[in-house]
Amino acid sequence: MPTLRRSAPYALPIKFLQFGQGNFMRGFFDWQVDLLNERTGLNAGVVVVRPRGGGGSPLLDVQDGLFTTVVRGLDDSGAPVSAYRTIACVQREINPATMYGDYLALAQLPELRFVVSNTTEAGIATNDSDAFGDAPPSSFPAKLARLLFDRYTYFKGSADKGVVLLPCELIDNNGPALKAAVLHFARLWQLDAGFAAWIDSACVFCSTLVDRIVTGFPDGEAEAIAADLGYTDQFLVAAEYYYLFVIEGPAWLAEELHLAGAGLNIRLVDDIAPYKKRKVGILNGGHTALVPVALLAGLETVGQAVNDEQVGAFLADTLAQEIIPALPLPQDELQQFARDVLLRFRNPYIQHRLASIALNSWSKFAARIAPQLLRHVEVQGQLPQRLVLALAATMRLYRGDVIALADDAATLAWFKAAWADVDAGALSLAQLAQGWLANEKVWGRDMHAVPGLAQAVAGALARIDAQGMRGALQAL
């Protein structure tokens, strides 16, 4: 069977420089650029740069930059959809560790306009060890600072040769964070003061929010998919049907990106915060509330849980009655997003194991659920029963007899000792709840001070022990 290759030379102008060659960027960002090229005449080529080397794996160049996406899931009606697409916008891939001259030459591309990155949450970090003359520097921001300085120098500080930066790392305020990191190296290297001024005036650092599950190479299905396609593709990447790209930036970006008429779920906004609250509260919060309940009910995957009559109803009611009303955003938008989330959770093409989501459950609970729990008490004047049950279920999960737990050592040690004391009769469930809720290091406040919360959690723990998780759900 033939390998995916181009049948004609590739000649799109390079407008995007992409730091990150992984599954997510290919199944999310490059997929969107390819659609913009097709639907709007954006006419943009992409050069992919490996931010950390990774010389052991082949470059996209072995397939002339081509790869195939497999987008699968449930559409708005709940019907399954599956579509292949050959992504043709990527022109080449560069590994700065072995191709540093080629990397620096990108600074001279006249039509380069956008820099996009996804280098993991730890990628936007600085140090004092990367030197200007390193070939290359080790960190992503240092590599970027060197490239931008070379561009500033080559084009003599021309304002129209600035770039728009779209960092997709999953940290708050990723745009300002990347700008601060670049300026750190400008100071460390004592670069021309005009460079920092050019960064301020000619370059735009936008914060972004990205949302799509990209599962990567579909190992168990690769042969069947190759038979469908008629070729083999070692960079085949599978992604869910849903996606969202939110950019906090100036209105003129819509014209540069050719967003009008594209029909893509790309939002250009003045303030990204509401979208983050919505995603954290409903998508991430829904996961966090669901996982312990579903695991204790004997389920293994998100799909099983959402399709389970009892557990699925628990999640839907938790979102509708206790999470959405606690979010200070337009309720109709939140309800539509919740419908999308439930369709995503039901995606039959993704087997998302509950145990893998349970990693570091308490930091997730504090960030995703506690704000909604407290807001519900403030607005409704009473405790949200389902979120309380999810809290109790998480405590019960940390008894350690359902799944292998993965969390920080102090948390695991606390629960191991506390549950041993409960079993020995030295600690009551009420004292267990009180002790954990008073842990300000976890919660950022004394949650034990919330009226009635410790007693409610202890009661839910008692019901779980006496009736099982399904009995506790029935009691709701």
C-alpha cells in the first residue's frame, strides 16, 4: 500500500510558525488552518518547529508535510459522524537541534505573520542559563526570543514585520506570560533596547483557550483506516467532533484570519475569562463530579457512566441544578455548552477511562467544584446535595480500595492514616470530614467553616458505606 505523499509541489506562503509537532496541534490547529485555506482563501502555509528537539522520531517531511485527521463523535442531534481529511497546510518541519540555521532563516520570511505554540504547561518558563549564542537555546521562550530578535534586526525594526502570537499552553493569561518570558531573555542577553520596544508596539500576544480531545494515532484501527484511505499514514491523528478556539485579541484579527464565512468555531473576544469559567465549571467540573461517583458505582469509562441510567442522570442533574446556576454567565449559553459536553462524554469513539481522570482529584475538586459549591450556598442559601455527594464520594475513593490512587504524597498519607483510624474506631466519619475540609492548603480556605458542610459530607459517607454508591444515588 502506498505512503501518503504529495503529487504536486507545495507552494503556499508561510504565514504560520508552529511550535509543537504533537497530536493536539495537528488535530486541532492545523486542521482549522486547512479548513480556512479551503473555505476562505486564507492561502496560509505552516512550518512546524520542534520546541524541544525530539530527534528520535521522523519529521513530517517524510510525508511532504501531509497527514490525515480522523474526526469522530456525535453531532448536535446525537448521530454518529466520522470524517477523514488530508491536511495539506504544513510545508515542512524543522528540528532546531539539528537544523538551527534553517530555524533562524524563518525570521526572514516576509509573509510570516503568526506564531502559535503548544509546548505543555511547563513550556512557557524562563531560566538564566540559556545564552544568546546557544545553537539552540534549551527553552522554548529563549528559542522564540532569538528568532524574534533576528526578525527585528533583519527587517530593521519595521512595524509591519511584527507577528501575532497565539500560545495554546493550558495556563492562565498565556499571552502575557509568553510576552514576559520573551522580554526576560531580551534583558538577560542585554539586547538592543529597540527590540523590547518593537515587541511592545509591533507584536501582539493574545491569550487563548483551546478545547478538543485529540486521542492521537488510532493503534487498533490503523490497518482498517488505511484500507479505507488507500494509503498508509504514520502521522494519522484521531480527534473528537467538537472543538473550540477562543482568542482574546483585537477585532482586526478577524480579517487577517479570514474568519468571516469560515463556519468554524473560532471566537475572537475582548475577554476570555467567561469562556474559561464555562469550560472549568461545566466540562472539567462535570468530569470531576462524575468520576468518583461512577467509579464507586462500578463503572470504568466516561461513556459507560453517561449512558448509565442512574449515574448519567446524576451528572445531568448536577450540571443543570447545581453547576450552571452557580456560574455568573448567560444561562442559555451555559445550557447549550452543557448539552455539547454530554454529547462529547457519550462519544462512542473515545474510551476515556475514569481512573485516568482521577489523577490528582483534590486539586481538581478545589479548582473546579468548590467555587460552584460555595456560590450555590451563597445564592440558594443551602448546600448542593449532588456536589456534596461528589465530595463524599471522592473522600471514599481515597480509601484506596477501588483504584490505584495518584496524588501528592501528603494527601495520600493523610487519607491512609485517617481511614485507618476510622476502621479502628478512633475517628468518626464526621471527624474525617471535618479534618479534611479544614485543610486550607488544599482548599485555599477553611471549608469546615461552611455551615453544615462537614455534617452533610459525613452523612453522605455513611449512606455510601451503608447502601453502596447506587443506594446513595437513589436516596437523592
